[in-house]
Amino acid sequence: MLYDNLIENNRRRIQLLEESARLLYQEWFVHLRFPGHEQVKIVDGVPDGWEIKSVRELLGKVLKKKKVKKEEYLSEDAVPCVDQSQNFIGGYIDDEEVAITENLPVVVFGDHTRIVKYIDFPFAQGADGTQLLVPSDDRIPRDFFYFMMSSINVANAFYARHFKFLKAKEVLLPDIKLMTEFSAIVSDSMSQIKLLRNQNRSLAQARDLLLPKLMSGELTV
């Protein structure tokens, strides 16, 4: 069906955009081939001006609201619910009181699945094992913070709680100037990803509206 093809094409474009930004993060902040790296002194694997921090030290506070259980999900309504599932949006709810609207974007980490999502729109938090992460320092760009969290390898403890392992991990925190430079480069990709996801939501709504009419014969191709 045309709608499904368009949705799949957009999904592939999203994957390519994310992978491009992820590779840039790896190049700069893991392999340490960032702009001007040739002139920066590196001692014990740490470039001058960078710091080693635990994830726990980098986490700020997030305003908590009621978590939404999966059995409360609706197929469509005002507030999207974000959980730790493979689907970017798990479902919807009609209660705007539970929507998280401040301190966005946030990073959603799946305590069981280890899935990491970048959420830059009002949403409700799924109840099953979702953790909301923001940086404690407002100078740390949120898109950089997302790719940092995504790059951390948390040991697979099957269906255990992984958040405690994530918080214990140590990461290299670059200087603010370099993080900001990275954010300036990837911000366009993140905007395109948001646009493509919104397009897919509209396409899926149109498909779901037309399909029953096609099957009933009310509409013909």
C-alpha cells in the first residue's frame, strides 16, 4: 500500500540520519578525532580540558508525573505515551494532566530493554521501566547528551534493571565549546528526524482511516 511504502521510506531516512550523527559522536568523543585534536595534549586517554564523570554525576532532576500503564493506552488521542518498547510511541492517552511539558527534550531510557529515545515534544511516561534523563548542567546540549547515553554499553543482565548499571558507568565529558559545536552540526538532522516522525504519524492516521473504507467497498482504488 502507498502509505506503508512512504512510512517505511521515512523510517529508513530516520535510521540513516541517526546513524550519521552517531558515527560523528563516535569519531569525536570515543576515537578522539575531534576538530583540532592534533594540537590537544592527551594524558591517560583524557584530552586536556575534558573530565571523567560517572553518569550519576551528570543526571539532573526531572519533574515526575503519573506514569501511564499499558492497559490505559488508547490507539489515538491528544498525548503520546513513551515507554521502553521498540515502538517510538507506545500509545496515547486523553489525560493532559499527565503530560510532561517542561524541561524538554528529555532522554528516555528503558530499564529492561536498554532502548534509548530522544523526546522533544510533550508526552506521558509509560509505567513499565522507563527512566527520564536530563543533564544536570544546562550548558550540556540535549542532543549531545542523548548520543552520549546511547553510546554507553550497559551489560546485558537479561530482564534485570539496567538503570543502576548505567548510572555507575564513567564517560568522558568534553569541554562545552566542543559539545556545542557537535550540537550545531547534528541539530539539523534531529529536526529532520522530528519532521519525518510527524509525517509518519499523519500517514498512519490517514491509512487507518481509509483502510476500513477500502475493505468495505465504500471507497475504490
